[in-house]
Amino acid sequence: MAEIHHLPSRRRKPGCPICGKPSAEKNRPFCSPRCHRIDLGRWLGDTYRIPTDEEPDEADLLAAARERDSES
Ligand SMILES: [Zn+2]
């Protein structure tokens, strides 16, 4: 029930943070340039995509609040 997927942490073996495979020396800490790009994408893409998606919501709320203000 409480079985959570643990990261492979046998000894201090450096592994790819993306897929957990052993990292290649020239791509450390990643196993391949592909995983490096995935990690970059998480930082630049996913992280910044979330606030952009929420922006219309916030604008909607503000617009709704202003409408209510002008009504009452
Ligand atoms: Zn990898």
C-alpha cells in the first residue's frame, strides 16, 4: 500500500535524473543529450507554461469583480 517508487539510490551511483539510467560521462548528470533537453524543457517549458495558463483565469476573475463592483 505504501509502496512508493523510490529513486535508485543504491550507493552513490550518479544516475540520470530523468530516466534513472547511468549517466554518460559527457552528458552528466544525464544519460544522453535527449534527457538533458527534457530536463531543460521542464524548467523552461512546463514551469512557465503553468502561469501562462492561469493568466486568463485571473483576468476573468478581475473582470468579474469589476462587473460586480459597478453593479452594486
Ligand atoms: Zn536519461
